[in-house]
Amino acid sequence: MARVPHLTTAEFEILKVLWRLEQATVAEVRGEQTRRGSAPAYTTVMTLLGRLAAKGAVQVDRSKEPFVYRAAHRRESVIGSRVRTFLQDVFDGKADSLVLQLVEDEALSVEDLRAIERTISAAEASEASEPSDASEPSDHSDPIRIASEVTRGATHARARAAAQSRRASAPPPAPVAAPAGAARGRRGDGGKGR
């Protein structure tokens, strides 16, 4: 399949509609976007579909009136391409930094972490059943190792965050009373400085 082109956010939103509907006319795409809370003009949708067609991201059936549009790339391919681009642009290609950021921002729920752990376990089991090349060095870019370490560490990160939150919301300690005479000053003159 052809390389996934760079897509704007608006173009990606159009593709999401086409993946849901499988194929659609301009009016159907616009109707779906309107139902989902966006109300683009008909001409805007038509322009975006034209751009997507020019980029090779959609196929157009011109044998029908009105024209029917269909995504030219599978959803997984486009999302994978966008994630890799984002990872490279924002995190210099370091997947562990992205996952750590998600954990630190508490963007991953416990259910998300469990799903990630299941995926890691399945990948590790699959990898263990395949013959390995002992000459391959173990490096820091191994996504299975990174994700495994991060998800195992996520519990600790959440515990640290909860402890910090408790400390931050705890009432301040009561002030300690000063010894008698300390408030008047050190000279013994009642703090008048005479």
C-alpha cells in the first residue's frame, strides 16, 4: 500500500468519518460530522475531500452522482503513521518518554495499564516462542521492555503522586510557641532597641 500522506487535523476528522461509514458522499460526511457536534459548511467538506483525494488518502468513485468517497488507507496504518510522526516530533522518537508522560499526567487509567500489561505479556510470550538471535544487542529502544518497565512502574508513580497529593492537602503543622522572652529581642531590653 502507498505511503500515508501528511494529514491536517481537519483531514483526519474526515477520514475518521469515512472509516465509520466505509464510503460516503460529501453530504453524508457533513451529516455525520454535524451529528457528532461539528457543523462544517458543505463546501468545506468538499474542499477537504478534494485535498484528501489529491494526496491519495481517499478514492473517489466518479461513476456515481454525487461522487462517493472511500478511505484509501486502513485506519491502523494512518494512526500508526501519525503516532510515529508525533513520537519523532515531540519525543525525539523515544517511546518510553511518551509513555512516562502519559503515566505522569495520569492520562492512563488502571484499566488502560492492565490492557497494556496484557499486550506486553502476549508479545513477550510470542517473542519467547520464536528463536532469538543471541548476537542482537539488548538496547533501550526495545518497545516491549520499555512498556513493561513503564507499566510496572506506573503503580509506583501513582502511589508517589497520591502521597504527594496527600502531603499537599494536609493542614500545615501548628506553630510552635516561642520561649518566653524570645519575642522581645535578644538584648533583654524588651525589643525597644534603646
